[in-house]
Amino acid sequence: GMKQKNFWRNHKIPPKTNHHRVFKILENIQKSRGFQNEERFMRAIENGNGNNPNWYNGVSKATTEQDQRGIDFIIHTSFGNIFVQIKSSEMGAKKFLNKPRNQNFRIVVLVIKNDYDEENIRSISFTAIQAEIDFNRKPFC
């Protein structure tokens, strides 16, 4: 009777669509976490004031073109520009570095966890950038 009809009307949604929606939500959470960590990186570097290394000349956000290449920031140094990519996990960093097109691409990939404070972010970042500077200055034998 009537009850039966309503039952079918209420259960017409195909179960398949839900997975996609859940995946999209997770993807958006990851994207916004990535965005937050990029903001936190920028703030930490800019708040370093006199404590930043003497070779440090500033930071700028990547252009759209650079962003498509996987660059989030450019660190300007006395030894030239250093490209930086920010990841929220080691897993993300590994995935980025394992892409064939990134094999010989000189870029510093920084893992910035959600609970790192500014001092921690600066210390990790400048240590990695210093290592990249040292690598670039090595004479090729």
C-alpha cells in the first residue's frame, strides 16, 4: 500500500555517489591543510627578523606558472634563488620527489607538520636551504 510507495521514493539514491563525495571532502581537507601550512611557513620566515641567516634576502610566493611546476615559494639568497615546496607529511614529500619529472629538479621539499611552531619551522627550513646552497656551491669534479 501507501507505506510501500514511500519506501521506494526515499531509497532511490544510488549508493555509488557517496564515495566520490567523501573523497572530495577529504581532498578539500588536505588542500586547506596544505594552504594553512604554506601560510604558516610564510609567516614563520617573515617573523624571523634578525635571527634569519645573513644570506637570507626575502621570500616570495610562486607565480602561477611556477606553481604548476610544483614550486610554492622562492627564497631569495645572496647565492641566488632557492625553490621551495611545502608538504604536510613525509608521504606527500616522497610522492612529489618520486615523480619522474621531479627527478633532476632542484627544489627544497619541506615537511611542515601541523604542530610545528614558528621557531621549529624556521630551523627546519633554513637548515634545508643552507644544505641546498652548499650543494649548489660545490665545484663539480
